Amino acid sequence: MTRTTWREAMGFVPWAFGLPDPEYSVAWKQLTDPQRFAGAFGPYTLERAHDFEAEQATVNRANIRTASSASNGQYVGQIDFSDSHVTLTVNAPGAGTYPVNIYYANATGATSTHNLFVNGATTPMTVSYPATGAWGSFSNSQVVTIQVPMKAGANTLKFMKGTTGFAELDRITANPYFDYQAYPATQNFDDTNCCHWNGPSWP
């Protein structure tokens, strides 16, 4: 069993009676953000996406830099060499293909690429980054989404310089646990469906 680090929303009742106190403003933004907990029919109990900061990854022959627009105040730049890489680990509940959002900067004036090696694969996926305004400048609109095949448990995502241009990494977001198919195609509407799910199999 793999313990996850995904955040869960707890204690909805206090939010139902008015705005939160100022010290809870960050939590309030999480609750009302459609990329986090906000849903069409009320808040989800599990966040839709979890942040993986590039500067907290395993970084080789690249530089960690600071920027006020970076999500955690830092990002990784100068991923410029054949052995430069940023490697993150994402846990998944089962084998499948899951969306991964990559927040980046690319001021080359043209599309740049990274090679993405998943779980030590010898053949990389290609990640393409459209041009953005400036180096070291990030926003929520500077994002590309790719579909990444993962196995159950820990998965390594290794970003390396691609064949075209350069790009800086701020963070990635993903949550395979949210995207995992938790409900069977045909439900039998008994209590065991809600209480005894053990992964791919059902009572």
C-alpha cells in the first residue's frame, strides 16, 4: 500500500455560514478553485490536482532560481544540456494513463521541447511548449497538458532537454487518484459500493 500526499477537504459546515476568517483565505481559495476542490454540485472531498514543484524535484545540471510569479517563489531554469534533468515522482492507484499539467516559461520566440522519460523508459515522450513572453515569468495560462502512462505505485517523470529550443519549469500538477475510475460502469446501488471499494474490483 502506498500512502498518498493528496489533500482532502474536511469540515464543510463552517464554510456554510459566511466567509472564513482572514487566516483561512488560502483554504477558501482552494475550496472555490475548480482546479482544486470546487465542483459543479458542491466541493469534492479530494483535490483535483496536486502541485509538484520543480525546485523540490531531483535536479541535475540545471539551476534553481527565484521569481515572484513562480508558484512557490522558485523554478528550475537552464535545463540546457544533454544530461540536464528535473525528475519528479508521482504516485498512482493503478495502471493507466493520467493527465499531467506542466507550467513553464519559453522565451525563445518559437515552440521548444523537452524529452520526458517515464519510469526509465528508453524512448521518451515529447513535450512541446509554445512560446511565452519572458524567461522567469509564469502564469496559470502558461501550461501544457500531456497524457502520461503510469503504473500502480511510484512513477518517475524525468524531464530533459529536447531537440528544439529551451524551456523553464515552474511545477507540474496531477492527481491520478482523482482521475482513477472509482465507480463501476454498472452500479448495483448497495452500501458496499460506497464503503468497501478495494481498487479495481468490486463486491
